[in-house]
Amino acid sequence: MEHLFSYYTQVTFLSFIIINHLFEVYLSRRQVAALERHRSEVPQEFAADLSLADHQRAISYATAKLRLGQWKLCWEAGLLLYWFPLRGAEKLYVAVPFVDLHKEVAFLVAFTAVQMVINIPWAVYGTFVLEERFGFNRSTPRLFILDRLKGIALGALFGIPLLYVLFFVFVTTGRWWWVVAFLVLTGFQLFLVWLYPTLIAPLFNKFTPIEGAELKDKIEALVRRAGFNAREIFVMDASRRSSHGNAYFTGFGKNKRVVFFDTLLRDLKTGEVLAILAHELGHMKLRHIPKSLLTSLCLSFLGFWLMGELAHQNWFYAGHFIRAVSPGVLFLLFTQALSVYTFWPGPLGSWISRRREFEADAYAAQEARPEDLISGLLRLYRENASPVVTDRLYSFFYHSHPPALERIRRLESFVKGQARERLP
Ligand SMILES: [Zn+2]
């Protein structure tokens, strides 16, 4: 019976790897086709703000990334096939020395190290060939290597002790180990989110309080109206690595902040900066960070419960092509193999994220001028060479932000609404 169960799991797992791969390549090809269809003409809504040359540059950049992405999808599917159906992970587990907890930790460290090393060529190509070709890359080989080394040091510093604690919990707390492990991991994650803005991000970039007297006054007024502290607005030297512009919000409690890329500030007018800041403040005001934290907590609790159920089921391990029943293997299966099943509910997350973008836009439209947000966004699309057209199905699966056209149309309805309010 158990043998039959593991056999069916193997068939299911293999089918998922192959079907997901084919489907993702299909989505990517749809997106390339949709972009190419629009190459000869700027959509009418954007004709006034976007030159044909900029539009075509965005399409060339996006299709180059998608085509590289298709090769990467093949590579990733091949790796999954190697690690699991071809038993690479099992071989690695057997080959790793040490015993007990040390073996479990060493196995995961070895797996992570191998994955990292074999994926370096993709990062090098992406940064120094693709981004370079479109004039976005500012990174140097030295900075690139330094970034990787810092990442490894941080991963080892936080990751290895965490693994020891988790495995210790696994072997010592009996039936309810998964509840304790969930609590440990959650506490650790909250600690990292809290630590990130003030201690981790500054290892990679310089953060300075935003400058310029007029801008500063206006920003402070806007931030105070939203109920936040102006000390929480920073400029980051993103131009060290890339000329892409962006803004983001991060952290919680006393540690939360809004961060502007210096590249963004250079390109935008004052009104546009304020409108984009209002959008980011909208995310904070509407509690999008605590909300997504809560969602991921629930999902993680569910995941740990499932781990508790599956931890000692031989068919589960054998069903994913590893015969060793061990906590290290269990963690590997949950972090690597099970993503083939969670691919399908993925669009739900993207949908929630797109809805939150609309909410933040609506907030920004009240607190700043919606026409400034429109022109700021259009400038961002142009400077970042993001195409303003997309395939609907592709966008449905992957995009965390609404398609340009929908976003601008909604903002325009705010502009019209305000115009009506201004009438006597
Ligand atoms: Zn946003």
C-alpha cells in the first residue's frame, strides 16, 4: 500500500514538473507575442507621453529578458529533475559527512552552496550582458563579487544557527515539534524584517535623509498628514548598481521607512515625487505590511502543520525520490520540491498585490494630485523601459502591479472626479 502511494506521488510530482514548465514557457511566449504585436505603434492612450523609440526600446528590453527567462525556465526544470527524479539530492545526502544534526545542517548548506554556484552564470549574464546592453548596468565586477560575499556571510551567520535550532526542536519536542518550529521561525522572520531597514540594507547601500528645502517641507507636510514621522523617508544610492528607478516601503514599528532610489529622484519633478511618496504612504496607512505578514504567517502555519503530518511518512520521501527519512530532507522537500504544487495558487497572491496597488493609488489620488502620479508613473515606465502593454494571462499569473493601461485609466477617473468637485 505504502509502495503504491509513493509510486503515485512520484508520477504526480513528475507530471507537475513537466506541466508547470511547459505552461510557464507558454505564458512567456504569449507575452513575447503580445509585445511584438504592439511594437509598431504606441497605444493611443500613451501616444502623447511616450515616443515610438522609447516604446520600442521597452519592448526590446522586455522580450530580451523574457527570452533569457525561457532558457532559465528550462535550466530550472532540468535542475528539479536532477535533484529529485534523478536522485541528485539523495546522492548529496548520502555523500555529506558528519552524523546527527551536523549531517542535516551540512546537507542543506551543501545543497544551497551548489545551487548558488551553478546559478552564478545567470546573474553574471543578466547584469553584465543584458542590463549592460540596454544601458542599465552600473555595477562593477568588484561590487558584484562583494555583494555575493556579503550575502553568503549573512546567510551563514543567520541561517546556520537557525537550522540547528529547528532540527534540535525536531528531534527533542516530540509530537508537537512543528508548532514549536513554527514559533521559532516566525520569531526569527519578524526579527529579520525589523532588523532589515536599519542593519542589513545599509550593508549594501547608503541611506541618507531626503534633501532639498522646498521638497523637504512638502514631504514633511504630506508625511505628517498621513500620521508618520518624516525621519522615516530616505534616499538610497541605488545608482551604484543600476539606473532603474523605484521606491519602496519596508519594516514595521519604529523601524518602518519609505525609501526612494536616487535614480528616481533625479528623473522626477517635485509634484511627481510627492505623488509617488503618497502612494507608498498609502501602503503604510492601509497596513499592507502587517496584512501580508499575517497572510504569510497563516500560510507558514499551514506548511508546518503539513510538515508535522508528513515528517514520518516514508511514502512522502520516496514519492519525491529520496529514501532517507530525515529532518534535513523534509526541509529540502518543503523549500524546493513543493513549489511545483504552489505554483498554481500563485495568481491569487498576484491578484491581492494588484488590488493593494490600486488602493495605494486611490490614497495617493486624495493626498496628492492624481495627474502628478500619472505623469510620474509614465516617466518611470519610460526610464525603466517597462512596456505599457502586456498579455492578460501572463499579467494575471505574474504581475504584482496592475497593467499600465488599467492603472492610468483608474487614476484618470480620479482626475475627472476632482475636476467635477472643483466646479461651483
Ligand atoms: Zn505600490
